[in-house]
Amino acid sequence: MVSEIEKEAKNVNKMADRLYKKKNYTEAIKLYVESVNLMKTVGKMKIVEEYQLELDKAVGKRSEELNKKGDELYKQKKYQEAITVYQSAWDFLQNAGEKWIKKLGKSFLNELNKSKIEYAKKIEVEAVKFVKSGEWKDARRKYEEICDIVKIDVDEKLSKSYIHKKLSVYEKWAQEVNKKGDILYKEKKFEEAIDLYAESVRLIERSDNNKLKKEFKKELFKAFSDHAQKINTMGDNYMKQKNYEKASGLYAQSVNIATDAGNQKLIDNFTKEMDKSFEKYSQKINDKGDKLFKAKKYEEAAELYLSSVELAEESKNKKLIKNFKSEYVKCNEKWAKEVNNEGDLAMKQKKFDKAAQNYRKSVEIIKNTNNTSLLKKYNEEYKKACLNLAKEVNNEGDRLYKESKYEEAYKIYNRSVNLAEISGDAGKIKSFTKERNKALEKMQI
């Protein structure tokens, strides 16, 4: 005796066949997948294999369809759009089975790579202009974009060439910055010169010119070592003014410069001062968070508490990190409860859409804590709201179906299925899917 599930699987498969004949491969694929899954539950694996072959064929046809669109865009020299479509065709093909991959894989990949190379050439025209005019950031951005497109698996020789050109941008950029540093140093503007020397070192490190790397580091070491005390005094003044943000920024920059210069004594000195300034800065931010927490502005407070944790981590003060993390967690629990209560109120008012949104938000907030019991509770409430909303949406689908508005009904039923899947109610998933498929069948008549 044929079970209800088997009948449903065969019915869904027939609908998929009709859509396939109409060349509506996207919708056909969805139904072939459903028919395969339904037949698997029955355990009739021979039929499952037949349905899987039909699914593979539909996926293969859809990938061919996409690839032809890519060809049209390539002919129009719309290479960026062509890449997107060719990539979709390639991705689709990966799910079409070995037979289709053997048949179309090589040609699809060649067309995809060919469009990437042409698009890269188009971008390089702009990159070269930026290099000539010394607009280094734009030149770097363009070559980085090219390198992301033309990787080794696309064309190894071309990829290496573009990587070298990108590194050359850093080299030319570093040379320009270093020359500006030389001018300032001669004018005895040592702080400004040191900043530029440090920048030139950071830039040249991104190039492949080892000779210039040594040369620029040597200049930085000399300039920084000779004038380090002046920088330290500036940091002390910021600390006295309680301008901890500027102090920590200056000390952090000094640590980086000392590291670039290779001066361990200065690294240790500035690191100590930097840690102290980050402690003060994190405490200042945390105090602001406390005020907002007392005012029950939990969302804003949580943002500041998180910043204070991140700053405390920079200071490496374990006690401070622990305390600030505790306050961050406590604040998130209060915030999540507040949002969850709004969900409760919406549920009582039978505003299920709003309730689901609030419950979902409370779930996302509580994830920032280690409170697994509240996470479970809020998640269950979210699922319950989704189930109620699914029923409400499904009723709207019923109304549209009765009015013979099958296309609109299908869309609404599809939403009810998605909501039922979130809720995890197997019975509703099954019944709402049947109604959705019934609307789809009417659409095909």
C-alpha cells in the first residue's frame, strides 16, 4: 500500500517535471529537492536515485542557462557582471553531479577565468593612471582588487606579475614619503620627520625591495633614538591633562616606531607608559558606561562597556579586564530582559510579528553572556512567536487561495513554511508545505 508521504513525493515530482518542461529550472529544482527528501523518508532508494538524476539534470540546465547569460555580458564587454553570472553558473554546476561537471566544467571555468582576466586589464588602466599621478592609496586599492580577481588558479604567470606591480606601488609610495621625511629632518622638524620615516618603513615592508628596507630602518633608528625623550614628554603632558585617548595613541605609535627602529630599550619604556595610559583610558570609558547603566540606557551602556573591555585588554591589566567583562555581561542581561519583556507584551497583544522580532533580538543580545538558561528560554519564546506568526500568515494564504490569487498565495504560504521551520513544528511544516505546493500546482494550470 502506498503511503501518504510517497503519494506526496510523487505529486511534488510531477509538479517539478511540469516546471522543467516550461524551462523554469529554478522552481523545478526546489521541488525536485523536496521530492527526493520525501522519498528518502519512505526508504524507496531506487526512486530516490531516479529523482536525484532529474534534480541533477535541472541543476545542469540551470547552470547552462546562467552561463549563456554570462556569454552575452562578455560579448558586451560587461566583464564584472559576466564574472558574477559565470561564477553562479560554476557554483550551480558543482551540485549537478559528476556527469555534468565532466561535460561542462572545463569550458565553464575557462570562460569564468577569461572574463576575470579581461576585467583585470580594464582595472589596470585606472591603476596605472593613479601610479603616474602619485595617488598611492587609489593605486594600491586598484592593484589589490586586481590581485583578488586574478589569483594563481586563474593564471599563475599573470597573477605573479600583478602581485609584483602591487608591491612596486608600496615601494614608490615609501620612497616619496621618505624623501619628505629627509626634508623635514634637515629643517629640524624632528617629530614630523620621525612620523614620516616610520610610515616609510611600514610601507617599504609591504614591498619586495630588501635593500630599501634596511636603508629606511637605519634612518628611522637614528632619528627616533636621538629624539625619543621629546616624544615621551608629550605623552606625560597628555596624561597630566587626563587626555588618555591622545596619550595612549601617542605611546602606541611610539611602540610601533621603536619596534620598526629595532630599539628594545625604547620599546620597553614606551610599552610601560602605553599600558598605564590604556588603563586610565579604559577606566574613563567604563565610568561613562556606569552612568548610562544607572540611567537604564542599557544598549548605549553595553557599547561603552565593550569598549572599556577592549581598552583594558590593551593595558594587559587582568583584574581590570575581569571587572569590566563582568559589567558588560550584567548590562547585556538587563538589556536582553528589557527587549524580551517587549516581546512578552507584543505576544499578549497578539502582535506576533513584533513579538518574534523582539524575541529574536533578545536571543542575539543574551549570546554576549554565558547565561545558557536565559538563552534557552528566549530561544523557545522566539520559536513560539514564529509558530503563531506562521499560523497567522498561513491564514492569509488561505484567503488568497480562495480568491484564486494563487501566485500571491504561494508567496505567503512559502513564508509560513519558513516560519514553521524556525519554530521546529514538524506537523505545521508538513501541512503548510502541502498548501504551498497546492498553490504552485494551481499556478501551472
